[in-house]
Amino acid sequence: MQPSSLLRNKATFPQVIDSSILLTTACPTKFFYQYCLNLSPVKKSIHLHAGGAFAHAVETTRKSFYLEKKPLDHALYDGWRSLIVYWGDYDDVPLEGTGHYKDFINISAAFFDYFRNYNPETDHIQPFIKHDGSPAVEFTFSIPLPILHPDSGEPIIYAGRCDMIGKHGPPSSSICQ
């Protein structure tokens, strides 16, 4: 038996599709190895780690501010603390190339600069308020597609995470209190 046929026997098509998977479909080999065989690099790239730390900090800040109704300085503290925890002891920042500036200090600065530019107390994009009264920030979703999974016969699920569904207008006094 050839190695390629051995790999095909262990491969499983994913039941849930997301935007990351869709991006790899431009390279069928990458899609196959990463999502059908569940193979990935041993080390996480600085780009993924720095982006994940930043996104996690923004998510924590939004939840603290919009959902827990904390003052902005407390929400920023929560967000930065989550960035610190997420960053951990990651020390694989390259000395040159496109990732050399993605160190802990620069990602922290980017986090604070983001909220300096998009202050939730004054930003004209505010979260949409759902029927239950909660703001539409940082939530997951899943949608069954009309495409059936080749093995299970069940609908393939498209899933993702939404940072915020917003509306344009002056900040609502009920959100900023």
C-alpha cells in the first residue's frame, strides 16, 4: 500500500467548517493535512499567538464593559490581564522578518491604542441590543448548511465567532453607565 493511500484511510472530512478552513481551500494539500488529518506545526507562529492574545484581550474588555457594565478603566485592566495570561511564557518571537515586532510590549501597546481610538464610551459604533437586553458582543454562532457531510450524511455546519454586531449612532446612555 502506498503512503498516500494510508493517509486517505485515516482522513476524515470536518463536520464543522469555519472561515479558517475556507481560507485553506485555495491549497487543497494544506486543507487535507491540516483539517482532514489534523496535522499542524509543532510550534504556534508568532502571528497566530500575537493575534490570539490581542483578540482575547479585546474580547475580555468588551465583555467587562458591555456585559458586566464595568467602568472602562476596570474593563481595560481585565483585558490587559487576559492578554498577559494568554501570552504566558511564549518566547518564540523571531529576531527578524515580519514577526519581529510582534512581541509582548508591542501587542500590549496595540491593545491600549485600539481602545484609545475606539473608546466604547464615545465610539459611534455601539453594540446592537438583542431582545433579551444583552449587547451583541463576542458570541459564537453555527448554521447548518444544505451540504451533507460525506461520511455522516448530516448537514455540514458553518460556525464562527462574531466580535460585535453594531449600530451607528451616538453612544447609548444605558450602555455607558
